[in-house]
Amino acid sequence: MMHSKDIYLRPLEIDDLPSRVKWFNDPDINRFLVSDYPVSLAKTKVWFSSACTDPSKLNLSICLVSTNQLIGMTGFLQIDQKNSKAQFYITIGEKHFWGRRFADQVIPLVLDHGFNYLRLNKIYLWTLTVNARARSVYERNGFVEECYLKQHLHCRGQFNDIIQHSIFR
Ligand SMILES: CC(C)(COP(=O)(O)OP(=O)(O)OC[C@H]1O[C@@H](n2cnc3c(N)ncnc32)[C@H](O)[C@@H]1OP(=O)(O)O)[C@@H](O)C(=O)NCCC(=O)NCCS
């Protein structure tokens, strides 16, 4: 378990999956994600059964210290031990908690785990061009824009340009 003043991170549990499905299926959130939707709870349960033992993934739930409420998800995808890198992700799924700067508490915890426990050299992430809000959060947490990838991902029926941001140990 990783703690800061207002939030803590714990492993994603099966009881968290309905919230995760709700967030992925929310158009206000999905428009910023590089994933197709809708997603089903049934398919998410199948995903979870392999993801929780997959060494290339770290899926964490973001909870409030004050109430234990689950408010979001974070972690790493594509943990690549050979090349010492991983892809970071974060979503505050409960939208009324946007604007509280909780991401500024989440990101340092996950980066610390990546650099000091997993001994990663590089942590990178992708933003869609529309996601200026996320970019400002990543920039103030040390990520630097690395490259622009044209029509790199196909989701929601179209090819999307993405920006790759990274931070090094
Ligand atoms: C990205 C996310 C985790 C950020 O969390 P948050 O609580 O909304 O963000 P914060 O309150 O910490 O900060 C947002 C900052 O962006 C700024 N911002 C908002 N809209 C902006 C815009 N269009 N352009 C630039 N900056 C913007 C805000 O002013 C704020 O900075 P401030 O605190 O100095 O005012 C959250 O919005 C989220 O989960 N979004 C949906 C999913 C998502 O985009 N995930 C990331 C995929 S790469």
C-alpha cells in the first residue's frame, strides 16, 4: 500500500471492476483514453483474471484516506524489464474529484515505485492531442514531451494522433 496525505493506492480488486467499467463507459472520460468502448463487466472480469498475475502490468486503485472511497485507477502497462521501461496511466474516474490536484499525490507515489522498486530507467505515457488538462498535470510532475506520433492508434472509429511524454530515473 502506498500513502500520501489524501489518497492511498492499493492493488486493483475484483470488487473495483464495476467502477472501472463505469469510468471506461463514461464519454466524458473515454474521450481522453486510448481505448475503445463500451466495455462490459463480463469482459473486464476475464481481463482481470489474467491481468492480476501478469508481470507486465501493475494495476492500482486510488482511494481516499478520509473515507476509503474508490475514486480512480493508476499503474503501469507494458512493464518491460529488459529495457527497464513502463507505460504509466492514471484516471480519476469519480469526476467530482477532478480539480482537487489528487493526481499530484498519485503520480509521485507511482513514479517512486517504478524507479525505486521496479528499478525502471524510463517511464512514459501517451496523451491524446485533446487532453491539454492531463498534459499540464504531467508537466508539473516532471514528464517532458518526447515525440508526436501521427495516427498512431485507432479508437472510437478514427485514427488518433498521440503525444508521448517521458521521465527518466
Ligand atoms: C487527467 C486527470 C487525472 C487530472 O486530474 P484532475 O484532478 O482533473 O487535475 P488537477 O486538478 O490535478 O489539475 C488539472 C490542471 O489542468 C488545468 N487545465 C484544465 N483544463 C486545461 C486545459 N484545457 N489546458 C491546460 N490546462 C488545463 C487546470 O487548470 C488544472 O491546473 P491548476 O490546478 O493549476 O488549476 C483527470 O482529469 C482524469 O482522470 N481525466 C480523465 C482521464 C484522463 O484524461 N486520463 C489521462 C489519460 S492520458
